[in-house]
Amino acid sequence: MPKPADSEKLTINLGFVDLGSIDLLVRDGFYSNRSDFIRTAIRNQLARHEDAARRAASRLTLELGLRTFARRDLEAVRAAGERLSIRVLGLAVIADDVTPDLAKATIESITVLGALHAPADVKAALADRMR
């Protein structure tokens, strides 16, 4: 299975004055580029609100980090006669070897705060179960 990407690309809109201010800080060497500034700003805000985020994740019983679901995992769930309620804060990966039918048979619901990487046909099969 190929290694999943360690980041997700985002697109944001900024006002011209904010963008110009970022460019000044980059030009003066405070940051290596715009992306470096934005990543730093986001990390600072996440650190500032870390306790609140941790309490919310605990309250929602979310798995933190990277969680991968491969065919063998879902086949074991099916063999046990169970169904999964997937709740991830971070990155959830449904492997390329998982078929849409296997996903539908074993995944009752899926909530991902972050990113979900899965084959397009599996995402389509689970569309009604995503929250």
C-alpha cells in the first residue's frame, strides 16, 4: 500500500493588505515563504486552543492521528458480524484493496475531522454514511 501524503493542500482567500503584510515578513526574512507563515500562524492558533480541542476530541471519542482501514481489517469485522463507526480527527485512509461492497457491509458511519483518503468508488458507496 502506498504511503499516504503527510499533508493536505488548502486554498484560502486573503485580503490584499494581509497578503502584502505576509510578503513583507517573508521579504525581511522572518519566514521562508507565504506557506511557512501560514503554517506557523495555524500552529500558533492550534497551540493556543489545544485544551479546548483536546476536550472536544475526548467528548466526541475521536481517534487522533492517522487511521488506516485495509481489506483484511474490514474482512475481520465482517467475520465477527460487527460494523464500524469510524470517528477520526486527523487522517482516515480506506485502502485501495477495499471494495465498495465490503465498505458498505462493514462501515455503519464515518466521521472525519481532517481528511479522508479512499478510492472514489468507496467514497461514493459510503456517501450516505458520512457525517
